Amino acid sequence: MRRELAEQLLTSTELSVAEASGLLGYGSQSSFTRAFRRWFGATPQRWRIDARERAAANAAGDASGEAPGSSESAQAETAP
């Protein structure tokens, strides 16, 4: 439950990591960071940055009307 809520708080809000850790019931931000790193393999800060970059890339792909994997680089890889 904490894992899913942590993911939601970091992707859907502008709460600081300290605020999110408090809402999740952690006594310290460092305790939350250690748990988060076990769950996701990255610190909350790094994970949030990466998640935003992935969301932006997905939005850009959706806006262009291209199907995933249909970029020129993907097409160039399959060309003879």
C-alpha cells in the first residue's frame, strides 16, 4: 500500500519528498528514501525526474500521432 501511494504522490503532486514521507508515516525522509530505493531502484528525487521525462516523451509521441516504435530511428534499424 505504501509503495503505490508513494508512486502516486511523486507522480501526481508537487509535494516535496519530505512532505510525502511524512504523509506516508515515515519518521524521517532518509527512512523513506531507503524504502523507496528498495522498491524502485532509485531515490525518490531521481525517480520523479525520470517519471516526468517518460511522461513528457509519451505525450510527445501521442501528440505526433506516431505509434510507439515507429520513429525514423526504429525504421532505419529495419531498413536493408
